Amino acid sequence: MAVAVGLLAGAGNIAYRRLIHLVHRVVFDTGWSALGLDYGFPFLLLLPLLPTVGAALLVPLDMLFPGEVRGYGLPRFLETVNLKGAVFRARTLVVKSLASAITIGTGGSAGTEGPIAQIGGTLGSLVGQVLRVGQERLRTLVACGVAGGISGTFNAPIAGVFFAHEIVLLRNFDATSFTPIVISSGLGALVTRTFEGNRPAFEVPRHYVLRSPWEVVFYCVLGVLVALAAVAFIRSFYDLTDRFGRWKAPERLKPLAGAVLTGVIGIVLPQVLGDGYEHIEAALAGQIGGWLLLALAGAKILATGLTLGSGNAGGVFAPSLFIGAMLGGAYGSLVRAWFPSLAAGPGAYALVGMGGFLAAATHAPMTAIFLIFEMTGEYSVILPIMFCCVIGYTVCRYFQRESIDTLELARRGIHLEEGREVGLLESIRAEEVMNPEVEAIHEATPLRQLLRVIPSSRHVTFPVVDDESRLTGILSLQDLREVAYEEGLEDLIVAKELATPRVITIFPDESLRDALAKIGYRNIEHLPVVRRDDPRKVVGMLSRRDILAAYNKALIDRTFRGAET
């Protein structure tokens, strides 16, 4: 199975990249000539039309497949792999391929690697579904497909293996999954080499040397700098995503607006359009000046946020490489000017910065280290890239716990790295499990009536409310037992006096993990579910038994979903 998945992923990678080239040639190159952009200003003012055409082409695709086209799709992919049985539909291949190829091919600032990972993973899932394998094996086959796709993209089979383990399987280096992933990754690279030749993704100048042991210090400082830049990239990316989300405009208009703004940036700095591979190569060759490198890094951060945050399709792997290369090159120019006898050229720092930024943004240092090593084939780059990647990852994780791939899930309360069982609890909202039939008691109800009504109820915990049905406390059977046998109190005590006034509540959009933590904190059995906009308005009740039942059902569904498809 790993052999079949590896070959399919390699073939899918080639087909996808050729689709991007076709879109670029038909739309971007033809449009560039038709608009007369080679003549410069004022024709360059028409440049935003090109990515806008790409965004417009996504509209009918989004209408056909709502919810599957727009935005950065890797977080949802990771959620499906780790929490939802790793089952993908065949149409995902078509949707992801076409949508991202249109965005990138028409000049949108996005990368191919995220979609390629999803394409390869979907192929692995489909193979597993056809053969009716179990859920764990299906998940492994998805990782095999991802490894084959990434391996073929960069002609870097070791990096493909680590990408699958670090990013997709969340650093779960299981011996049973390692062997098939290695096989698929190797075959993915082999297919690419067979059809496109044995060459890396970037033409990297050879024979980088560490000119002095002191130069390691420069690379360590670079690790800190790219880490801080990665934090800024992650936060700005999701800030722009939120801003587009809050914008009260038709949803299908937002990608058009993002494309226009990206095109406006492209008028001044056209290098930020598309995946930017050719400009990465220029930075690695030391052909771009220091100040321009800085400008390109900042512009790429903004353009990528505008492209993907507005709802256009693509990945962030290539933009991460671009930003890291530009920052590293700018830093290398400065170091070389100040310490000419100790420092290598800007190209060396661009190469190391590329890996360091990738390690920081994706929280995948091993993937970054081996990717750079396989791209150069130079042992002399190992020490600089190791120090830069590990420092970049560590510093970035200190300030930004979640990577750019997992932050979207974390903001929904799903922390994949804490374990799939914990993630399963976090993926279920309280409103999905709560009992909406609330048996509330008015706070003025006398004890005599409580003793008559409550024993006949199937509930054991009751929210106490006022005249406006707003929560004022909570009453349990235990509270009643304490006064049930006290004579003469039946008409003197009311529900409000028996109830616990400080009530622990939960909102409908909070996760079951949050609910379980609150229940465990006070060792209680029930939680009132209240409206977020009115925390005293009860909309349901959630019990410990409800939580455990929902968890067990989700666990069974996840375990057997792969075998049933």
C-alpha cells in the first residue's frame, strides 16, 4: 500500500505543478502581455486585475463546493487526520488542486506545498478506503501520501518523512508508521526525478563554508531574528483573517478584495506575487540588495495574509521560505559589511534564514534542517542550519505556542499536540451534548413544594431562577437532604435560601474539555449552560455522564470510521 501511495503522490505532485504552470501561462502571462505591463507605469496600475481574475474564478468553484475552497486549508486537514478518522472524499483532489492552482497561477501570494500535502494525503486516504483498512492504518496512509507529495516537490525524501511525522502526525514517531512513510517518501521523489530530472526545488550555489567558528554566533543571532519575524507573521496572518471575517461584506466578495490589495502591493514589489521561487533563488545567489530584501520580506508577510486571510486558496510553506530567505539575506549583507573577514556572503545567510524561519513558523525544526541539507548536499551547512533552526523554533514557541498550522484549531479550543484524546474532547462543543430541557425552580418556591416536586423528577440538580427566568443559584438533592427532616421549616424556607448562589457555568461554544475541567475543579455533577451574551440565561444542562457518553461515542466513531468506509 505504501508503494502505491508513494507512486500516486509523486504523480499527483507532477500533475498539480503542471496545472499551476498552465494557469500561470494562460492567465498571468497572457494577461501581463495584453495589459502592456512590460511598458511600466502607468500600465502597471492594471496589475491588480490579474490576481483579481483568479479570485473571480474561485467564485463558481466555491458555489459548487461551499466550505471546501476558501482560505488556508491545512489546519482543517490536520483536524480531519487526527480527530475525524482521516477520511477524505475524492472530490477534495479536484477542489484543492484547482482552487490553489488558480490562486497561485494568477499571482496570489501563496504556496503549493500545503495543497500538495493535502492532495497526497487524500490519495493515501482513498487507497485506504478502497482497501477498507482500519483507522490507524488509514491515518498512516494519509501521512504516506503527504510524505510522497512533499518529497517530490523538493526532491527531498528525508524532509518528506519528517514533514509527515512532525506536522501531520504531530511528532508521533511510531515504528509501525515510520517504514511505510519512508517508502512512500522515497518513491515520491523517485517519480519526480524520473519525469523532471534529479534537481532540487531551488538552484542553490554550492560550496558554502563556515569561514570562522565565530560565525556560528552570527547564525544563532539570525535564529532569534527569524523567530521574532515568524511570531509577527503568524499573528499578522490571523489578524488579517479576523479582520476579513468581521468585515460585513458578502463572503464571496472578500477574496476579490484581498486579491486587489495583493495586486496593489505587486505594483511596487511584483516579486511577492505567486510562490516567489525564482526570487528565492536570486536571494540565495546574493543578487538582491539588503534594503530591498527587507522590503520584500515585509511585503510578503502582508501579501500572504491578504491572499489567504481573505479566502483565496493556497499554503504558507513557500511564503515562509521566501520571507526567511529575504530576512536572512538582509541580515547577511549587514554582517558581511561589518565583519568581512568572519562572515560568508549574504546568500549563505539567506539559505540558513530560509530554514530557520520555516522551522519557527511551522514548529518543525527537523523538517527544515533536512530540507536545507538535501537542497544543498553540503555538510558544511549542517552546523549553521541546526543552530538557527533549533533556536528559531525554541524562541518562536516561547512567544507563540501554536504554529501557523495549528493556531486556527487552538483558537477553537482544539490543541492537537496535547493528544488526540484531549483533542477529541476539545472538538466537541457543550451545545452539541447539553440537555436543552431545563427544569428550573423559582427562587420563591417554598420547601414544602420542593419536597413534593423534586423527588418525582428525573433530574438531581436544578437551576434556581428569578421572576425574569434569570439564574440566581443552583439546587441539588444534597441541599434538600440537609433540611428535609427538620420539622417546622416547610413554609419558612424557600429555594433561594437553600441554593448555592455562586454557580459554575459554561457557554454553549466552550468545549467538553473545558466542561470537564470545571466539573472536576468543584467535584460537581452538572453545569448550567448559559448564553454568552447573557450569562444568567440558562439554555441547557450538561452533566458529567453526558460528557463521558459523548466522548465514548466520538471515540468509537473515530476508531471504526476508517473500517466502515
